[in-house]
Amino acid sequence: MSWLSALLPLITAAALLVGPGYLIARLLSLRGLWAWAFAAPASVTVIVLASLWTPLVGIRWTLLPVAATAAAVMIVAAVIGRALRGSEPTVPSVQTPRATVWALVAAGVILSLQLVLIVGDPNNISQTFDNIFHLNAVRYIMDTGSASPLTVGGMTSPEGGLWFYPDGWHAFVALVAETTGTSVMIASNASMIAVAALVWPASVLLLTRVMVGGHPVVTLTAGVLAAIIPVFPLMLIDYGVLYPYFLALSLLPAVLAATIELLGFASSPSGLTKATLLIALLGGLPGVIIAHPGAFVAWIVLAIVTAGFAYVKFVLGAPARGPLIRNTVFFALALLLAAVAWTVLKPAAEARGWPVDQTIGQAIGQAITLSPTYGNVSWVAVFLLVIGTVGLIRQRSLSAALPIALYLVVAVLYVVSSAMVWPELRDMLTGAWYNNAPRLAALLPMLVVPIAALGGLLLFGWIRGLLAAEGARRRVVATGIAAVGIVLFGGQLYANQQAVRFVSTVYAYGEESRLISIDELELLERLPEETPEDAVIAGSAWTGAGLAYAYADRRVTMPHTLTSLTEDQQLILDELADAEPGSEVCDAVERTGTSYVLDFGTQEIHGARHDFEGLRRLASSDAVTLVDAEGRAKLYEVTGC
């Protein structure tokens, strides 16, 4: 299938991510990179707000409620923006520097090319455990007309056991699919590229500007670095697959940038008032929270560290007793609230069982070299990170120490999650991220890019000084610099090529694919012609059969591996092959409306093994009749009841 089929979904995804939020940001007096970087957090917040109220009034999930919500938020933003402009000094109009535009374009193009190479075909899917839920959740939203985080859990827990699920990603992808009429698979891939190419670069460029300044060399370096560190975003569209966390981490740098400037640690202040920054921050956080709470907890940690620096800076200024008491109480309350949120937002204990998988020395090395997954060092990023760190240390100021401190905090958390042998302490520190090292590793690039971008500026100045020499010395220096550059860029290119090659195997259909093989895909694509629209299909989600819901819009009894099965559904999985008129399983078939069965063999995701006796020996069972087959993939109709 040509990528032209993904063009309209890609444009739609980009418009949804940028359009509403950019207008809201402008109405709040944000300009230039600030408006561009906050466009996506504001847009996702609009989508989240719309998803909460639409099921309450019986409106289906379409562009209409999103547009209505965006209009309402724009009115509020206009009123607030006018009030702030009337009570504060006017902020001069900011023209986006050319270097920023080039950096955004470069990052977007490089990331888009990598993702197109990884996905291969726009109809391909991530053949991973979590994607069973992600794809089916999008279909569930389109099917039920509700994108509320309070209802999407009903897909796998009809009895209400999963009362809340952060579905910002799924609500967004459902809009793209519904609006363009494309498949869930193409909508998912188009949305992924839009987030990686548009949201992440703008967000991390803003954080870079706030942390280390907006020099053109810093900006251009940050743009390139944002696109060439495989740990993010490539790892999160491979591992898991963690699309919701990927979206949330793409939004996170922008809200962190606002937090840092609000607390007085901006390297190059934007001129925005504290009130404007606070409104922007509060407007962007809901999008981060509903995209994935793990990113919100990361913001809490990094915001508290920044607040600690602000408190130290305040105390060093020898304040009067009254302000000192007030700020001490405020900081103590912030710590208390952070601790409460840390505890409340921790997932269930059974989900936090990820084991330690390496030594502390290995984990430290991976955190420094940005190589926690694919084993290849991001040489350019690491080289510039070292230079930037030295440059910040030499400044000997709290503002210069903050970027290093934030990086070290995340690096320590990564080491704890992947190597700490004391389980209670490990769970206390990293349980909010499931004690799952890749989730913490994905936070590192956000904090490495600003420091390394400063390293790029320092290196540029040093090289320019060396090249000022005359004659033979200049040629020797130029030759040496070129040689080092070739080695570094060669190593970086190899690291990225290896990462792209590795991740692309996850998205390819093959005879022995992890989740959906070529035969199974062809059978799934014929389901709409071979089954009625109201058909209910039995099958094991572990083998990929549950994806009939996402692919063919046919209800399934097991839409995810972790589905809370009813007694009837469990009975069908256990005894369908032996069904006969008047049996209990036939009664269950009638009550659930189950009319077909997909048999995708015994190969399960992650090499798991689940013996559903009712799905075995179907070929010799009198309970079903073969309707269609493609290789080992078979579709049966339930006819023996």
C-alpha cells in the first residue's frame, strides 16, 4: 500500500495537534516558538475536555464536540489574554528566528524518514503485546461513540473493574480514523509520525531555549539531536508499544519549560508574565495527564527539583523573616503534595513486577552513553553532552547547575529501576513507572538535548578559534577536526541505522510474525465480506485473533489478553469444541451472541502458552463449520447449537 493513502490522515493528525492549540496559545499572548511548542499540549487538553463531556450529553465522538470545546476554550483564552495584557506590560511581538524554523524542519524530516523506514507500509502494525489494546481501544471508541477515559476501560472490563484509563492517544487516533474514513492501522501510524515530527521537536527546542539559551547554533544542534537519539522517540514506538507514553513525553518538555521559567531559571527569559506562564502550564498539564500519568509524575519530580533550586536561590538572597516563612511553608506543601501524587498515581502492585536486569555499573554506563536498548552509543550526543556539562560546571551558578541536576535525577531513577537490588526502596522510587527501566530511559533525551546543544555551541566556538590559525597549522587542525567528525558521525549513523533496522522488524508482516502473520492478515481483511456486521467472534487475543475488532469492525469476546472475561465467555473458550444442542456452552453462545470463531493456531505473543480447550480440535468438531481458511488461519461459524 502506498504512503499516499496515509497523507490525508497525516494532515488531519497534524491539524488536530496544532490547529486548536496554536490559536489558543496566540490568544494567551504566546508567540513564536512558545506558541508552536504549546500548540500540542493545548490541543490535547481540548481533546481530553471534549472526551469528558460528550458521553454525558449523548453526543458521539466526532470533530464536532472537539470544535465546540476548542471554541469555548478560545473564548476563555481571549478573555484571560486581554485581561493579562491590560494589567501587565505589553510583551513585544516575537518573530520566530530562522534557525528555529530550520531546526524544526530538520528534526521533522529526519524523524519522518526514520519512521517511514521503520513502518514500511502504512497498514503495518507494531506486532507487540500492548498494541492489541491500543488498536482495539481506538475501534471501541469509534464503535461506542465515547472517548471518555471513564468509559474506554469497559472494552476489557465490562463490569467496571477498570473505571479509569488515560486514553488521550486513543481519542486522538479515533478522531483521525473517523474523520478521514481510513483504517485504524493507518490512522495510528499517521498519528505517530505527526507526534514525532511536529510535537516532540518543538517541545524539546523550547526546553532547550529556556535551559541554555536560543543561540542559532544551540537551536540547530538541538533540532538535529532531537531526531538522532534512538532512546526517544524510536524506543517507545518499538517497546511495548507505548504510544500513550510516547505522546505524553512529547508534550512534557514544553510544560517543563514553562515551569522552569515560571520559577525564575530561564537562561533567556521570554518576557512572558508569570500569570501567562501559569495559565499556559495549567492548560497544558491536563493533556499530559490523560495522555499518560507516568509523564505527569516525571513532571512532578522535575518541577520539585526546580522548585528546590528556586528555594535555595531565595534563601541565599537573605530574605526577610516573613517572606522566608511563607516560602518555606509553600515549598513544604509542594513536597507534601508531590509525595501524595507519587503514591496515588502508582499503578497496581501486580503491574510493577518488572525485574532488575543488569548491574549498577552497566546501568550507569547506559545512562551516560544513551544506549539502554539497542546497544549502540549515540556518539554525537554523548560527545556534546560531555562538552556541555563541562561548560555548565564552569559557569558555577545555580541556573547552570539545574540542567545537570535534572539529568542526574532521571539517570539515577533509571539506574534504580534497572539495577537496584533492594526491592522495597526500588519500588518506592520508581514504582510510578512500573519499575520499568525503558520508561525512565525514555526521559533521558529530553534532558540531554539542551546540555548537548550547549556543547555544540561551545564546540563551534572552539573550532572557529582553531581555524583562525594561518597556513599549515590551519590545514592540520582542519584535517584533525574532519577526522574526528567523520568518526563521530559515522558512529552515530551506525547507531541510528541499527535502531531503525531493529525496530522495523517489529512492524513487518511475515510468516511467523509475533502477532499477525501474512495469512492471518489476509483472512482478517476478508472478514467484512464473510461475516455480518453484528457478528460476535470468539478467539484468543494472545494469538492475535482479538484484533478482528480493529481490523474488521467485528465484535470479539476477547479484545485484549488482560480482558476480564465473563463466565459465559470463559465457558466458550473452554468448551466450544464440544458444544451440542442443550449444553451449557450453547446457552452461553446464545447469551453472548457468539456466531463465529477465529483459529490462529497456538503461536502467542511473547511466547506465552494458554490452553483454551474450547478452541482446540475445531477442525474435527461438529460444533463449527469452516467458512474460510488462509494457511493455518481459519474462520469457523458456530453451527452446532
